Amino acid sequence: MEKDMDSQVTCVDFWCNEFGMRVRIALRELGVPFEYIEEDLRVRERSELVRRMNPVHRSIPILIHHGRPVCGSVNIVEYIDEVWGEETRLLPGDPADRADSRFWADFIDHKVFSTQTKFFTSKGEEKEAAKEELVEHLKRLEEVLGDKCFFSGDEFGFLDVVFIPFSSMFYGYEQHGGIDLEAECPKLTRWEKRCRERESVSEVLPDGKVQYELHKKFYGIE
């Protein structure tokens, strides 16, 4: 890509936002220089920039490229792949594999995330049920991973980018509900360690303890 194109890339996000981490990892993975603008989610009112660039949802992350906003974390990752994935592609080349990757990305957003929220915010029997459901979802993703190094095989790719930010809450799963992921999902924990060895991931993912403490405040956990 031409230098002037790269210099006009901005990512608006909050450092501990799992959805925004996807965007920052994808940009780093494909070597795209970008400006980072912090949008503090602890503040109730969204900034003028967010309201202007994403007037429908007023949410982050937002990728701004040549002044035009791209919204929705998975949508942004696909956009990054299409625009800058000349030598390295994140999405698989085969259409069926691409469709499969998109299916599991949707599963993460609508099953894993919603169950994670329920797990942290509910109490009693409802919490136990959410805990069991969360472990079920993680085991299902472990089945998808199988014995591969990464979800797409030997190369770090789209589904890895989509899911690895959620590993920043693995410590919280254990501390909050006693979920022993090493015992429950050994292949998934080994995958997490492999991903964290990548510079694009290690530069973005926060420490699990810090992430959990902040989310305790978000979720109102004592």
C-alpha cells in the first residue's frame, strides 16, 4: 500500500475492549501503521468523534480510513484483510472455509460473549448454569481447533484474530467461577500460549489480572 494511504488509518477504541483488540491485532498482523485514539468506555457519554463516525450504534471500535468510518469489529477485520492483505491473508482462500470462519466468528459474538456476560453478572443457579454453558461453548471451539496450531491450520488467521482477545478473560473465568481451562480445554490453552507469542497479539492483549479487575467494576462484581 502507498505510504499516504497507510498514514490515514485511525483506530478508535478502548484498551481493554475485546472487540477492539481484534482490530488492533489485525492491523499489526498485516503491518498497517495507524493512529490510535482512546475512547474511555468508563465515561457514560460518547465523544463527538464516535457520535459522528458511528451515529447508529455510537460504539467502538471504529476504523477510519481516508476519513471514512468502518464499524463493527468483525466487519473491520474483513475490511483490513481485503485492503491490506496482499501478501498475507487472514481469511481462508477457499469460499467454504471462509463461510465456516464467519460462522464461528458469529458464534463467538452471540454465544460466547453473551454467556460470559451472564456468567459474570448472574447469581446462584443462574450463574452455575451460565458457567456450564460457557465451558460448553469453549469446548465446542476446542473441537473446531482440533490438533491444529491455529484455527485455520499452521498459519495465524481470521478466527484466531476474532477469538484471542477473549482469552484475556480466561484468568477471570478461573478467579470468578473456578473454571480450570487447562483441565477443561487443554488444546485451547496451548493455542492461547502460541497466539500470545506473536508480537501482534502480545502488544495488544492486557494482563489477565488487570483485565479481570477492570471488568469486575464494569459488571459490578464485589
